[in-house]
Amino acid sequence: MSTRDEPLMQLCATPLQGTGTVIAATAPDRFTVATARGELSVRRAASCLLQPQAGDRVWLAGDLAEGIYLTAVLERADPASPARIALASDSTLDAGDGALTLRAGRMHLVGEGRLTVQAEAAAVCIGKLTAVGREATWSFGRMKAIGELLETFVERLVQFSRWSQRTVDGMDQLRSAHIDYRADGTLQLQAEHLVANGAKLVKADGEQIHLG
């Protein structure tokens, strides 16, 4: 190395810092910034989570040898434009044993592949819930539903259970084109008044039939 190159190397290694204005993004983490020294190609620092946009006033730090970094967004060109927090892949927000609260007027959770929620206990309080999906599967050891009105509209309903019990205080009404009840053991109908009407045919068939 010549003695003439030493001042140049020292200049390249001299720490630089100052403000600039983002001209454009040339890559996901690289930007062209206008400064008093001219236009510089800089990289977004890992600590700068707010994604810079064109026109933003930013703070730069680094040196010419290792590179200049965009470390912070000082002022946004349009404060009303949506802000984007950019995290690296496989990132984690860790609050330790404390509480983490996300608060917003409207909140959207989007998972391109899979969305997983895991906790020891969960409580959800929603005024109105609308869910749209292609398939739903859930498995619970015990499930309880309490409500004022339940309406179900399906093309086909299939239920399997080893034991079933239902109690209705008021009227229990079923309307169908055809009804088929089958019991391997005993089928019992008991009421204070039992009425069976057949518009065309009433048939009772058995090895023994007891009336009265």
C-alpha cells in the first residue's frame, strides 16, 4: 500500500452519521437516500423495524468501508399512510412471564400457510362473530354451549354418539318428508295422551301386540 492510499483508507473507515431523504427502495432492505454528500446506497439496519418509504426523513450511520446503514425513520413523508413493521423470517415477540397486549380499532391476523394459537386457557369475548371456511375439525374432552337461539342450516347432518340425552321444556317439533326410527332393543313412547294418525294407512306388526 502506498503512502498516498493511507488517507483514502482512513477516510473510508471514518464513522459517518447524519440525516437523509429516501428516494426509492432498490431491494427489500436496500435504499437510495439523498444526503448532503450526494445520493448513497444504504442498507436497513436490523434495529430499524419501520419499513422506510420514499420521501421519509431517515437517520444514517456507518462508514464507507463497511457500509452505511439506515438506522431509524425520523419523519414520514405521509403520516397518514399505512405503516409497515418489517421483521426477519421466523421472528418472535417475547414478553417473558409478563403480559403482551395488542390494541387496535381494527385488527387482522393473516397466515399465508397456517395460523396456530396455543395456550393453557383462552377467553374470547366477541359481540358478533362471522366465520367462513372450507372445513372445520375440533376435538374437546368436554364442550358446553349456552345461548338464547341456535340456528343450523346444512345440506347434510350426520351425528354419532354412544349415548344421547335431550330435555326440552316446551314443544319439541320435527317435520320431515320421511322419518325412520330403529332400535335394536326397546322403543318406548309414553305420554299422557298419545295420538297416531295415518291419512291412508296405520300398520302395527309384531309377534305379539298388546292393547290396554
